[in-house]
Amino acid sequence: MLYALDLSLDSEEGFASVKAGLTSPLAKFVIWALLSALLYHLVAGIRHLIMDTGIGETLEGGKLGSKIVIAVSVVVIVLAGVWIW
């Protein structure tokens, strides 16, 4: 991605080639997959920050928290897919 950024900022032809390359379905899928992993990690990290305050530290709270993380992650990942595609 850093190479693509450098190429796109180098010239107008470079920008056009990067734009053409990122519109392919394979590139969109790879970007969506990487973004999905980052979004899940973000949501799970927020859960752990909440647990650091003492909320959801029991076994039942942990199970509920994990279900909430999965549900929120699915919604955010679907929204990211809509945004990318």
C-alpha cells in the first residue's frame, strides 16, 4: 500500500495505474479482508478497555461481551464492504 501511495503521488500516470489496479475485484477483496481484521481488532480492543474498568469481568459477562464483539464486528465489516464495493 505504501508503494501504491508513492506511485500515485509521483505522477498523473502513476495515479491512473494505481486507480486501475485498485478497482479490480481481487484488490478490493484483499483491502476488505485487511480492513476486516483491523476492525475486529479495534472492536475487541474496545471490549478489553471496558473490561479494564471492571465491567464484564465475570464468566457470564465475558461470554456476553464476546457475543457483542462478534455482532458489532459483523455490522462494521459489512458496512466496510459496502463502502469498498
